[in-house]
Amino acid sequence: MVDFTNKHLAIIEDFLAESIKQSNLLSEEDIDAKEIVFQISEEVRLKQFRWADNIICVPNVVRIVLLETKANKVEELEMLFTSPAFTKTLTDYLESNKFHLVLPIRTEVELVSKGSSRLMYSAGRCVLTLDWHLPEEAENFNVVIDDVKKKVLEVQQRKSQIPLIGRLTSLNADVYQNNYFITKEITYIGRLRVVRDSKTGEFLRRNDFVFAQLEDAEAIGNSVSRQQAKIEFRDNSFVLIDQGSANATIIERRMHGAPVTAIVTGTPGAPLEDGDIIILGSARLRFNIVENIDKNVFVLQQSQDLLAKKLERGVPKKTFKISAIYLPEEIKDELNK
């Protein structure tokens, strides 16, 4: 039985209901706030997994299942379910009930056909499920589970596909996962997770390092294009390639003690060096080459990190807090200056 008087569930319901009222694109035919709250409660009840020391965990992927005929609403739903009002309150709800997350909450919007059993009783409205990530939903760690015994067997570091490991750290913009490790040959960078053609709904690409799209027109992440850039690993080095961005892709590198900038153009791109600053519109990232993946990167999203606190006065109120409290030492030193 769902306790609709639970303060965290009540906050989520109010937030969703108000967001639907304010939206020009979403309606109650697309999403029912009370249904979503019921689905959250049921998913948590049914998907409890025991981990080491009798810790009870639930899956970290919030999957929003949507009719493919409503592909034009994917971005709006992604914004809604990645907002701190939702993710932080959901995390608080889990913690208040003594449940844990192996990895931070993340949102995926999945399109399905009209005949899908997953939307059988939804009357065309979207449905929320809690899942473990799929292989194509890149994570630096794999969670190995026994779905029959409802156990988390192991958390494995995913093997890198390339001989070097790169790391991207957002310095001033809101991203879905900060301190992102580059472990494969192509890493896509852009605004919003899944990019689809706005007219046809055709899948175009899936961004790996993702900037949040916010309602605030002044939000830094909004200056990043949906298909801003990509980083390729070739000839034993990382190469940054602009992909027709609206506000340019720039590399800033210190030479002889002074910063020097260069605009990235053309298919060949430009090689990256350890410590380079990547400028995408107004957003700034630091690129580093690291020896290994630090598991301390993965912490719960409600944590407030040093970077968020340092930037708080210059960040719009509607902007997300950056999710990881872990920061590399060189970044901490820079922020403490």
C-alpha cells in the first residue's frame, strides 16, 4: 500500500503535478503524477537487493517508458526526471527507508511501440521503472546481480577499451556525472543524454558526458549544443573534434605560463594534452590523463561538493548541484586559490 502522506513522495507528486501545469508540451495524457508516485513505491518494494553487510540496495536507473509516437516529448521528460527536485527527493525517500544506492540515480527515457506490454495499463501515459543499467548505458562500473535471490553479487570496474584513461571534470556547468572517465574509443559530449531528430524522432546519438538543459536561459549548460563534440582515441592519443556546434569548441592550454586558446575545426580535430581546458560555449571542462579509475567518484547525488560550494554565488538558483563530492587534488587546489 502506498503511503501518499509520506513527505518525500508528496513532494515528488506536487513537483510533477506543478511541472505538468507549467509545461507547454506535457499534459496529464502523458504523465500522471499520482501514478508515478505509486510506481516508485511499487518498484522499491519489489526490487530490493541484499548486498554486503546486509545492506539493502535498489537499482539506480530511473527508466521512463514512453510511447514512440511521443518522441517529441523525450527531452522534456529527461529534464523533468533529472532535475534535483526529483532526484534528490527520491534519494531522500530511499534513505529515509534505509535503502541504499550502489551508484547515483540516473534517468533514461526509452521509447516503445504501442503494443508494448510495458505500457499495457497506462492509457498511453509514461511509466516509471527502477532498473540496473543496460550494457549500452555506459557506466564505469558493472553491478552484477542475482535477480532470483535478489542479491548484489559484485561491483566490478569495467575494463577499459583503450590503453590510456582520460578524465573530464566540469568546472562551471551542471552535468549528469562529473569526473567522467574516458575508457572507450569514442566519447560523445553534448546537452541531454539521448539526441533525437526533433521532427522525426529518429535516434541520432547518445551522449556520454552530458550537460543538463535547464529552464533558466542563463544556465551555462544551455550554451552547449546537443551534438557539441566528441573525443576519439587514435594513434595512442586523445583527439577533440567539433561536430558543428553553435557556440564553438575551444582548447585552452598553458604555454610559457600563459593561457593560449585555439578553436577546434575540421574532421581531423585537435590533440588533447593533460591539463587542457576544453571550452564548449560558456562551459569549461578540464581534461586529464589518469592512471586508474577512482571508485570514490561515485557518491550519492544529494552530496554538496567543494566545486558547487565555490561556484554557488555565480550559479543561477535553478541550476543543479554537481553530483560528485570527489574532486581531483589539482582541481581542489585551483578552487581553493
